[in-house]
Amino acid sequence: MSDAHSQQTALDFDVPVVKRFTCVSCPQGCELEVTVQDGQVLKLTGNACPRGEEYGRAEAISPQRVLTSLVSVRGSEQPGSCRTERSIPKELIPQALAELRALTVEPPVRIGDVVLADVCGTGVNVIATRDVE
Amino acid sequence: MSKHMKQIDIAVIGGGAAGLAAATATYDSGVSNVVVFDREEAPGGILKQCIHNGFGLHRFKEELTGPEYAAREFAALTQRGIAYVPEATVFQMESVSEGTRLSVLSPINGFEQVLAHAVVLAMGSRERTRGALRIPGTRPAGIYTAGAAQHLINLQGIMPGKEVVMLGSGDIGLIVARRLAYEGAHVKAVFNRSHISSGLRRNIVQCLDDYGIPLKLLHTVTSIYGSRRLEAVGVSEVDKATKRAIPGTEQIIPCDTLLLAVGLIPENDLARQAGVTLDPKSHGALVDERYQTSLPGVFSCGNVLHIHDLVDFVSEEGEAAGRAAAAYLGAPSSDAPAADTTEVLPGAGVSYVVPQRLSAQPNGKIPLRFRVRDVYRDLTICVSADGREVKRFRRAVAVPAEMQTVRLDGALLAGARTVEVSVNAQHEPAVQHDAPSKQPASCAKDQEVR
Amino acid sequence: MLDVCIIGAGIAGCACARELAAYDLDVMVVEAGYDVSCGTTRANSGIVHAGYDPQPDTLKARYNVLGSRLYPQLAQELGFSYSQCGSMVVAFSDEERPALEQLLKRGNANGVEGLRIIEDPELHQREPNLSPAAVAALWVPTGGIVNPYGACLAFAENAATNGVAFRFNTYVESVRPLEDGTWELSLCDLLAQDANASSKQPAGADRIVGQQPTPTDTVQARIVINAAGLESGRLNNQVSPHRIKITPRAGEYLLLDKAWGGAFTSTIFQVPTKAGKGVLVTPTTGSNVLIGPDAIARDTARELQTTGEGLAGVLEHARRTWEHIPVQDAITNFAGLRSSCLEEPDFHLGEALDAPGFYNIAGFDSPGLTSAPAVAQEYAARIADQLHAQKRPDFNPHRPAPLFFSQLTDEERARLAEKDPAWGRLICRCELVTEAQILAALRSPLPATTTDAVKWRTRAGMGRCQAGFCLPLVAELIARETGCEPWQVRKGWPGSELAVGLRGCLTDLPEVSMGEEAAR
């Protein structure tokens, strides 16, 4: 579990809070209401199926996203495109973007090359998604 | 000129997802003399600029970005040694007795005329523009379609704007809104004329909600201000019943950029000019279950046939069209447009169906693809032949943003005069889909926006 | 010291420049816009009027008929698009018939040839899409259509090739007489000024009217031609006690997709009624259909906007002519401004009162486009006489017509593309414009430097996708030719750059929303 994640739960301590999400598991778009306390889900309503419950729990405790963005390639007008190999905590996206902005990678870049290892200490690599000469 | 005319078995027009899949499928069906004409410099079509993830879950069983998906599709092409001509625009097409004559222009081969025994149309779509919406006002710099903005930022590394307003919430628009936010722009709001967004739920959540970008349904841009660079737009509320802007509700929102994500239109100018019959509902060619158009030996697939929301289905359709084109070479049949074939019609709640016709003997499982007109829950999709129900499909939900597919045995439909696809359900009260929980946030944003 | 300084590179100024270029004179055109035809000439109906409309014995009547007769030959010499497609003024009820008779009489008095009243079956045979309500029309065989930008550019390029100098992005702040009878013009370089200005300061059209620009230099000329369109009153009033008040009057238009290019073969006017002059429906030289204009007085010369009401009004009026206008196939809408003098509604031509050597072409609203060549020929002869200038033996009256891929034969296409790969590279798919055509515009005697200039010259971006696909490509070509970055390429006016900068120019990071929280 990452540092950022522990911070998030620390902020939630004691007081039960209600978070609302629109489930994206299917087009039905259930409006979920999740009550969270001390990093634990106390109550989850609004879901029409078990996938909704799974989604709601993840979104309430530790929402994860795959980040896709651009990275500068030395000597190339065309930026390289990249993504995290796996999803990372959503709240780390700004920090991950900042790390990517500070970066200029050396050409040639090939699909799958690691352009940034262990982004924000998550253990997840950012890899190139297109070739740049 | 005809004596010098190059002859090929199959010409694929377009090097995007549909064209690449079609070409590979023709080859795998035993036709090797296939040429892909791509008007762009590099293969992949729109996928090249779609650097976000979400592609390939069906086709590759993993989640890829657009460029990765395109690279895999193109690798399949090159492995087979299929000819690919970049920067090659087919600008004229004519049906002749031996096949189809194409006029092609490219820097490599100059102007050439090619006789193709079969043609697969895979030219994709274009975006609806400000002119088509008749948004009045001045004509400053800073008004772009979402796709053009995506090209600028993702392929050229150019920031189109800083203070951004978006009209329309099509998927490209939602993706571009997040992209611009990632690059430091302020996306002030996304306005949507209809009470239903044309974007996928997942994109609304992960591109707008995640970054606090308000989506305001039933709002539209009613004026443009600024003479050199855009300075502001006027946004008015829209009456849900009349779909018109409500006079007196216009608020002025300062911004330097207006992006339009208000729909895609299949790019069928070449087909129309060649005499291909188009479906006014889908804006694509009228095809049978083999994706053959009204011109024998001319097939159509992907976004040029009808607008898709998932590239995986584009590839699937491209493959089917490619296989059919290859089969046509083996046994050219011209029964497609004949009057005694089956007509497939959109019924209640359905805006269009592809294919629009079935041949006399439809074989195997036939996918019927269509879009619904509104949001429906607990619905039944009914397929009937000559007024008699042949099959029904249950769905928990169907939304206009998502293309629907039902597959059924061709034998069930063979010989019918008409087949109808309709939706049976209660209308979803639209207010539930207006994302009510977002309302307070949106109002708060309004204050800032002004 | 210039012999002649022409203010304004619209149709009037450019036509004068081209005619004066035939003489041994030192001529310069000064233009506030970034290109020729940036003002009233650009967003214009593009009609070469036959001349039945102006009241007899007015300057409008005289120059309209003369100008109309010059266009066919000029189009040949200068290679611009013009078509004598004919026009008709349509009556939609028997009550409107007397108006047709009146126009016929007036046209005959003005010397317009071939006029006659037509009825069915000829009426709807000529124009099957004309509303069934149409009962009769004045048929005007000498009516024509022209690409106003194309004509203006042709005059200007031919003038430039023959030695006339052009200064764009240059605003004339003032004109004053010197003691020796010559004129001094105070000029402001708008591009230089924009480069110095902060990004918030309005430039271009805003600056011209809004904030007074600071003069950067002066030029001196023996003769001044005031062809400044909307600014012509302001300049006249600096030198003459006979004041001219120019009222900008906007006209809003809709342009329909080429798919409808054949809907009408001639220009269709409506009989003027108490409700107004009506709007026209016309084919264009670019094979679109143009619908408009209305006539709305605007307060300032910068008000080039269309309005919802205006466009709705245009459509409503136009439906009298064409019941089922395919509005869904509109590709763009735009507004133009007429430089009208409402108090004295005729053209204001000749030397201004008490200002010898200061020639006006003011109040030059419709039929100004048609009349410009005739005015220019008279002015050139008169000014040459005044300055004792001789005809130049080396004057070349011809300007080769630009090549359009879409209009070439297959043999020509093959020949050009074999010779030059730029002819094989299609940049604009909607209008079939090749890289070679765009490069030609960028390397013309008056080089295009903006995406709008490229659009108007080559039609790249003028089609149904409205530059969605070709804009990035055109910008790359302009950047390559002019040595700037693609994002710095301007749409038109200073300050209309394509983008705000390269990726990385903005430093803010997005804020992540973690879902709404509410304590219970």
C-alpha cells in the first residue's frame, strides 16, 4: 500500500463520510452511495449488481487509473506518447504528470520502452506507446 | 489511359482500423493482390492521435492505447507483405464492367488509375463543424473541432488554448478535455445541447468528474465574441421540448478556445459521387450482411459505414468486409441490390440498423448493429420478420452513446420481405441521467466561470 | 516621394493599382489588413450586377454598366473566376409584377442589354428549384458572378508583378497636405506594434477602431487614392470640408455545401417590397450556394458578427425563393460590411472638395465590386495625365490563372504529379487542394502568410470539414515557408495565432476530484 493511500485514509479517520459515484462498469450508470469510515466501507447502496459493489468499494477506498500522456523526445518535434503499465492511485496523477513534464527521453523510442521507472514511488513503470525516431 | 491501368484484386481505401483489418482478412482469405491506399502519412487513421487507453479489450484481450492498437494492426499487415501506399488519396471512383476504376493521387506514384476487382471503403468519418451548427458570431482564431485539437496536442505538441470551453460531449471531446487539463489548460465546462450526453459514461466519469470539469446538459453556445482570437462565448439554456435555446438565458463565458465535439459524420463523398446508395439515417452506405453496397464488388466498413464507439467492433466489421470482398472475387454475385432481398428497418426506439438489407441466403450468425434513440432500462430488443417476432433479446440498459449488437441465425430471417429491429421498454426519465449529484458543483463553477 | 499612394487593398484600391501599373509611375498600396480583400470586398455577394437597379444618371448607374462590361475580358487577362450565369428578379405575386416593369424600364434607360420579363414555362424550366409561388421574373442575361477575393488578388498580383509596392498590416493614421501640394501619410505598422503589445491588448481590427495605434513612419505622395472602404469617411474628413459619413451596414450570409451547387444556375433576386430588399440565392464560382444578405446597420467597423436572428431572418426571406433550403448542409455563415453613405447614397468619386490630388472612392457600396474596374480605368488615365506619365512599354497585362487540381484534366494531373511530388500530395481532401497549390500561394508575388489567405487563394479549408483535417498541414507548410513555428502561424490578423504555444508552455497541474463527500 502506498504512502499516498495511507494519507488518504488518515484524512478519513473517525467521521463517517458519504461518497457518491456513478458506476462505469456498464452503461446502466448506477448512482452509488458509499459510506466510509477509517478506510472501511460501512455501507454501499445504489448498485444493481455485484460489479457495482466492487467498483464502489474501489472508488471509495483507493480509486485507480491508468495514466496516459505525452513525453518530450530530444530532437523531435513530435512528442512521444506513454502510459502507466498498470493503474496507479488517482490522487497521484498530478504528481505523475509533473514527473513526466520534467522528463526528456533520448531517441529512438520504441513501443514498450520504459520512459519513467517507478512513477511517484508506486512501483509502476511508464512505458512508451509509440515509436519516435 | 486504360491500357496502362494497373489492375489489382482488392483496393482498400483507408489505412485506419477498418482498412487495416479488412486488408489483413482479405489476405487471410487467400487474396494476396491487395493494396491499402491511405491518405495519411502513417497507418492507423484516428488511432494515431488517440493516445488514451481503452482499446483492444475484445480483440487483443488487453487494454491498449490507440497508437499501440494501430501498431499491432499494421504489423499484421506488414507480416503478410500487403502493399500499403501512404499519402495516397482516392479522389474518384467509378463502377465499370470489369470492376471499379479508382483515381489515386500520391507523392510516390503521382496520379494513377487503378482497376480493382473489389473495393473496401474504409475512409472513416469527419467531425461536425461550427458551420453545420450555424453558431452565429464573429470568426476569430481559437475555434476547433475536438479532433483537430487532439491532432495539434498529441501529434504536433502544440497547445491550442489555455481557457477552454467545450460544446458537445462526444467521446473525443471528453478525452480531449482531460488531455488539455493534463497539459495545463483550464477546461471551464462542457456544454451539451441535448439532455443526454453522446459520450460514454466511463469517459464522463474519468475525464470530467475526476478533474472537476462540469458537464452542463441542455446548454448550447449561442454566440462567439472576439475578432482576432476568441475572447468569449455566449451560452444559453436549451428548452428540452423544443430543443431550442431559450432567449434571455445567455451568459457570457470568457475563454480563448472553443472546442466542438458535436458528432461525427461518415465521410462518404467519394462513395456518393460513385453512385453508392446511402442510408439517410446512418449517413453511411446501404449494405447487406456481407457489407456489400449498392455497387457490386464495393464493400463498406468502420466509421464510413456508421459511427462506432469501440474500435474493436470496427476491426471486426473490417474483417467481415474483407472476407466478403475476397469471397466476391471467387464468385462475383450481383444480387445485393436486387428488389427481392430482405429489407432491414429500424423500428420503434431505433435510429438505424446496419446492415439495411439481407441477401437471398444469409449464412451463419448475422450481427445486426444499431443505436437506440433514447435511454432505456429493462428493455427488450425485438427482431421481427414480416411482422412476426423471430427473436427477442433482454438488456438491462441501452443508451444512444453505445452501439448495440444482436446476433442471430441468418436462416431465421431468410426470405422475409422486411425485418424490423425495435425496442420495447419504459422510457428512462431523463432527469436521472442529468447527473443530479453534480448539480451543486456545476453551479459553484458557474460563479468562477463568469 | 511616391507618385501615387493608394489607401486600401480592396477591389477599388487593387483595380486602381493594376491600371496605374500600366504607367511610368511610382505607386504603393497601403493596407491595414493582413492580405488583400480584408474588408468590404471579402464577405460580399460576389455579384457582377448588370446595372438595372441604380437610378439613371447616378454615378452608380454609370460605372455599374461600364464595369459589368469589363469583367469578361478582365477575367481572361487576369485569370480569376467569373461566370456570366445571368440573374433574375422574381415576382411572387401579381402585385409584384409592376415592380418588374419598373426595373425593366430603368435597366433599359441605363443601357443594360437583353432584359426581358419571363414567365412559366421558361421561368421554372430555367430554375426548377424556384418556389412554385414565383409568377414572373426579369431575366438579366448579362448578370454574372465573380469570386471577389480572387478578382481583387488578381488585380493586386498583376500590379505587384508590374512594380507596384504593397504594404500590409499598415494602418493610415492620418493624411495631411504639405505646402508643395503633395501629401504626407502617417503610418502605423500593426505587426510590429502587436509584437510589442501585451497579449491582452487587442490588435488587428480591434486596435484599428478601438485604441489609436501609434504612428511608426510616414510616406509622401503626389496623389492619394482613398479606397479605404469603411475608413474612407474618416480619411476624407481629415482633408476636406465636404464631410462624408460612412455607416457600416452588415449583411449576413449562409454558404451551402457543394452538393447543392447545381440547385440554381443563375442569381435569384427578389422584387424589393415594403418589407425590404429581399435576399438573394446564388451559385458561387466555387460551386457552393450562397444565401443572403440582410442589411443591419452596425455601430462600428469591427462588428463583423453574424447573429441568430440575422441568420434566421436570411433563411426566412430566402425560403420565398427556395422553399426547401437544405439548412443541414450549411457549411459556414459569415457577415460582411458595406461602406454605405446613407445621407448621400451615391458613390463619392473624384478629388475631394478643397483637396486637389486626394481622390475618393468612398460610399462604395453595391454595385462597388462591379464598378471598380471602370472607376480604376478612368482614374488611372486622369492621374497619368495629371502627372504627365507615359504608358510603360513593358507593362504585362496578363496574370496566369492559378491552377486548381480539381479543375485539371487527368492528363494534366498525371503530368504535374510526375514532375513534382507536391502535385501528388493532397492537403485538403474536401476541395482537392494539393501541396503545390498551397506552395504557389505562399510564393506568390504577394505571398500568403496566414491560413485564411491560403484558404481564400486555394480553397484549402473552405469545404465541408472547414479545415478540421487540413489546418495542421497548412500551418506546417506556412511555418516552413515563413520560418516560424507552426503554432505561431496566424489565421489572419495579428494576434490570431493558431495556438498559445508549444506543449509545456502552461504549468498548472489538474486538480483531482476524489468524489463528493458529505458528513452525516
